[in-house]
Amino acid sequence: MMDFSATRALFDLPDGICYLDGNSLGPQPRAAASAAARALGEWQGQLIGGWNGAGWMDLPVALGAAIAPLIGAAPDTVVVGETLSIRVHQALMAALDLRPERTEIVTDSGNFPSDIYIAAEIARRRGLTLRVVAPDAVETALGPQTAVLMLTEVDYRTARRHDMARLSARAHEVGALALWDLAHSAGAVPLDLAGAGADFAVGCTYKYLNGGPGSPAFLHAAPGLIEAVTPALPGWLGHAAPFGFDMDYAPAPGVARMRIGTPPVLQMAALQGALTVWKGLSMTEVFATAQGLAQRLIDGVAARAPALRLASPEDPARRGSHLAFAHPEAQAIMRAFIARGLVGDFRAPDIVRLALTPLYIGPADIDRALDIIAEVMTSRAWEDPAFAASAGPVT
Ligand SMILES: *Cc1c(COP(=O)(O)O)cnc(C)c1O
């Protein structure tokens, strides 16, 4: 098992908080704070010289190489920068360009709104059809008309996890490409993008990777595919020779062509620090430890707060590292939890979401969370008008 006390000491968590929301915004690694402070110092001292002198210009590629082993990808197939929504757009456009004769994008109703909005708008502009099917109907929706299968591996609400290898293989059988969103996977579940046959993958770094609010996203493209991609957003920093200032675009070799513009150096520095906490950890072990915590939470809720119904798959192999519990008063319940120091979040219409992040959450935290959950549910503390829907947004 992991040495939880060693990894927990790498985080600066506020006192008195039981933080089960690391799937939405990871807490602050101490190394993120020191790396961000160092970058501020480089800016102060080196001024514009920092772009080369401090390595700022290479951060998108250096960070891609640091994330690659966490997602089972080769180091030179990942680039970092932009927001996840932009990465979804870039990857989907690239995949569609590689299947110009096909007419459909297939996704599922468990996907995140941003991904679906972007796919719908691209489909509308190109005269394509976006098919949004139920998660268990994805396989049968694929056919000779499918250009791209675009899925989020772990459902942001229920944590239901798709079988990436099987669905990618099915997409390939019909001649389509597979694009995976790893927003709730990276840093949570063991991934083998190369082995699973993902053509493109994207994900964010502020959730399980603890890069900080607004930390930039990543994009992976399978080797062999990227050389055929003409980026739909051909920015100067994705050019083969950015400082040639040529009027004509020529893509940089490899995945670096998916860079667009000036990288957010301070955010990237924080992320670079945050990624050091994963050194020497096995994702298989992180995931197994998370599932042990999840079972402890599931059993405790079933015994002490049965009105909260598990809305995640019971089989740990079929879910990511958070749990969803359904209750009609989920929003007020989450407010009552937060007022007692248990931080999770609410997802409409009826989901209480709690994340298991073993780098900084251990069995004692789960037991404390269970005490709060049992107390709130038994006392019906959530009926207090202070926790009503009119009180404004929850986390
Ligand atoms: C969190 C999340 C996003 C958020 O995208 P941003 O551009 O970073 O705001 C997009 N897609 C999925 C699947 C997510 O879980």
C-alpha cells in the first residue's frame, strides 16, 4: 500500500477540513507554491530573458513529458496549454479532418456539457450529425458513417467508467477515430493510452493533478497520426519556426503543432511543482487505495445514512475515483456537510459527489466524513432554511 503519511505531507491543506472535492479542484501541493514563487522571482530578475533563460518557452512540451507517464503515453505525444474546452475543439477538429468523407460524431449523454456544446457547434458548421446516445448504446451507434467516437472516460456525475480499449477497438473496426476526455481519469485511474488505442486524448490538470485553479489542459495524439494533422487553430507557437515570423504557416513536428499562443507561465510553474508529488507512485496502487477508501465510504453510508443511494457503479473496475450518492435534497445536504467541514460538491439535479484521493485523504478522513454524513442525515440538519436552494450556488 502507499505511504499515505508521506504523500499527505506534500500538501498544504487547511486545518479542520475534510476535503473530498479533489476531483473538482485539487488542493495545493507545497511544491506548487514554491515553484510558482520561483517563477515570480524569475520574472522579476530575468524579465524577457526568462523565456529562454528560465525555460518558459519549453514548458508546454516539458509538462507534456511529465504528464505522459501518468496517462500511459509516450513522452513526446503530449503537449500542455489552453483550457480543456479548447483542447476538445482542437482534437475533435483534427480527428474530423482525418475522416473527411464521414458524416457523424458519436458521443454519450454522460459527457460534459462543454464537450457536447463544442461537438454540436462543429457538427452544425460542417453539416455533420452529432449523435448523443446512452452510455451503454455507444457500441451499437458506431457504423460506417462514424468519423469520430468522442467520449469522456469517467462520467463527471456518476463516475461510470467506459472500457477505453474495447470502445477504441470498436471505433477502429468501423474505420472511425477515438477521442477520449480524461478530465476525471488523469491522476485517478491507471491509464494506458498507447495500449488502449486512443487516437486523441485531452484532459485537465486542476482536478486530480492538483495544478491549481485554471491550470492548463493537455492534449495527446497517437504517434503516426499527428503528422497528418493541420491544426484548426494554427497559432504562431505551433509553427515549425515561430521566430522566423513567416507569413505562411508550417506546422511544428509532432504534437507541438497543437500549441497555439503564449503559455501561461505562472500557472505552468505551479503545475510543474504539483506534478512532482507523483514521483515514484504507481497509478495502479493509487487507484487500488482509492477503491479501498471508496468501499469504506459506501459501507458506512449504507449502514448509517441509507437514504443516500449509491448512484455510481458498485463494481470498482467500472468506476473512477469519486462516488455519487443520489437524494432529492442533495443540494441542501451538501451545504449542511460543508458547514461542518466536509467539502464535496453537488451536481444537478440530485447528486452528492465525493472524491477519494489517497495522496492526501486516508481512512481517518473517511471515518470523520461518515460521522458528519450520519449526523446530518439523522438530524435532518439539511432542512434548515439556511441550506435551501435559494441560498445560492454550492461548490
Ligand atoms: C472539468 C471538465 C471540463 C472543463 O473544461 P474547462 O475548459 O477546463 O473549463 C470539460 N470537460 C470535462 C469532461 C470535464 O470534466
